[in-house]
Amino acid sequence: MCLPEVLLCRPTRRQTSLGKDCLQPAAANMHVRGAKARRPATPRQVARAAGALALAPLAKRLLDSVQARLRLRTRRAAFLCVLGACLLAALCVFGCVAATFV
């Protein structure tokens, strides 16, 4: 694969304040790990990616319904509520299991 000699990037605040242009050599944008050839994805990685893509709309719908039902302002707040409920449920299950062995 042939890389172009110059890659365009988005200027940072520091670059714009210093008046630097954003044209950098391609070698400057290459990371040490990025220079190595990548291995092809394993079937497990492909299955995980497919599962994440399949569940993403359901997670969004869940967060939207929690946000609407609890009248929260942001989806982040809805995520934290769902996370708290899951952690509380896990703690209850752990407590019940631990109580049975005492």
C-alpha cells in the first residue's frame, strides 16, 4: 500500500494559535505499532464485533426509554441509572449466594 507523502489533519488549538499549518509528513503520523503488519481478525473477534453491532440499537432504545420514563436530561444519566441497577442486582445475587454458605 502506498501512503501519500502528506496527510491532512485537524489543527489543534495550539497549532492554530502558533500559526502552524497542519500539513505533516506521513511518517510523523505513523505510530510504532501501526507500522507493523496487522494479523487478520479471528472468528471470535468477528463474532464479538457482530454482537456489538447487533445489540447497539437495543441498548440505545433501552437508554432512550429509561431517559423518557425517569425524565432525565441526558443519555449519560440514563446510562448511570442502568449501570447502578445492574450493580445493585449483582450485589443482591452475591449477597444471597454468600448468605446460603454461611
